[in-house]
Amino acid sequence: MAYTAKFKVWRGDAESGGLHDFDVEVNEGEVVLDIIHRLQATQAPDLAVRWNCKAGKCGSCSAEINGRPRLLCMTRMSTFTEDEVVTVTPMRTFPVIRDLVTDVSFNYTKAREIPSFTPPKDLQPGEYRMQQVDVERSQEFRKCIECFLCQNTCHVVRDHEENKEAFAGPRYLMRIAELEMHPLDTADRVRPAQDEHGLGFCNITKCCTEVCPEHIKITDNALIPMKERVADRKYDPIVWLGNKLFRR
């Protein structure tokens, strides 16, 4: 059954902006992105919003709804009461370009800083052999759609802009973990994770895991195992000796 909902949508650019009130029709089964599109069609034709697939697989329509980082296309209007005011704002961690569109180039910069998969030099294409358990261990991380909600909610950069230079964020620390867990990757991922990508900044609050639309256990399966490997490398005397005698 259709009803009229009250929306507050952030309008503005890098210089200034604020919340604007809208009354907009809502139909049964719709998501927040449907309402944003209706606003564009009926009341705010110049409203800027980034989106693509409308199926929760492209990661484009990231924003904050009532203060929580979410995908607009995966947040159903049925989760709100009819008299509830729905507030839609851009991701807070990244600079605003206009309205709900933010500049997420920080993430691509961090992605380029991570060395790619490095197989053994004498191993030719077609000779890769892996146990299924090794495939499954890091396959979970490949579900990432790069919506950057985990990057946005991580308080290390959300509340401390000065940390961005030294901190890769949960998405890219997870990428490092994926490569480190690959049995054919020969690069040293442990030392750079701590010294160059800021793993030590993470205090495992699990906020990144909570907002992940793909339900990836970023903290438990990627960040904590990497922290354990760093601790082993630095403080376990047996591991330290083994690394000295048998380098990867």
C-alpha cells in the first residue's frame, strides 16, 4: 500500500550544503534508491547520486541512511515505519563532490600500493596446484564488491583524516590477507601490512564487518589472522629463528 514518507536528503558540494526536506510517495516493495530516483523524477532533477546495477552487486550506491553506512539499493523501505523520517547523507569519510556522490579515489590509491600476486618464478602457467581448502580460505574475500562501506565506517580514518596516508583500511588489509594466505604467493605480506599499510591502527571493533553487504567476516577471517602473523613474526622466538634459517 502506498504512503507518503518524509525524507531528509543532503544537498550541496565540497563548499557547503545541508539537509533538505522532501515528502515523497512510497510503494510496497521499494528500496531507498527507488525513492531517490522518484525525487529526481518529480522534485529534484539535479540531485546527484551514484548507482549502477540496483542489485547489490556493483557497490556504487553507497551512502548513509539514518547515520548508518548502507547500500541504497539494498535498504528496503519496509525497515522503516511510515511516520519515520528517513535521512540520506553521503559517506562521511570521503570528500563530497555533489549531493550524495563522494570522491572515493583514496581507495584506488591504496589498491595500487599493494603488490600483485607473486607466484614462484619457476612455476609456469598451467602448473599451479592448490588444495581445495586453500582455495576456500581466501575465496570469501573475493566476494567484495568494493562498495567501500567498510572503509567509510572505519573510525581510524572516519574520525582521523590524518591517518589516511598511513592506513590502507579494512578492504585493502583484507586484500593483503587474501594474498598472504595464498599458498603460491611468495611475496612477504606480513611486514608491509604492519609497517606500510597500518595494520597496527586497527583495534578490531568489527564495525567493518557489521556494514559489509556481502557478510564477509573481515575482522575474524582477515584482520585478526594478519595481526597474529605479525605477532608471530616479531615476538615468537621459534618463528623468528625459522624465518632466519628458511626464508620464503
